[in-house]
Amino acid sequence: MAWVELFSTDIGLLSLFTIGFVVVMGGYLYRFAKRHIAEDEQKARAAGQR
């Protein structure tokens, strides 16, 4: 019953879109932070070797 409302009503579809958007945004932020942390560590190692 809840699944029918989720996929067939306007508010259900909006909720589904919001949930999907939050999941995608979380994945993007995770990758963004992970990449920048790795860059900062690499720069710190390079600066420490000088």
C-alpha cells in the first residue's frame, strides 16, 4: 500500500526524487572530500620531503 502511494501520487514521487537526490549528493560529497583529502596528504608529503 505504501509502495503504491510512493510511486503513484505526486507527493510520493516528490519524496522519491528527494530521497534519490540526497543519496546522490551524499555520494558526491563523499568522493569530493576523499579526493581533496588525498590531494592534501600528497602535498603535505611533498612539502615534508623538501
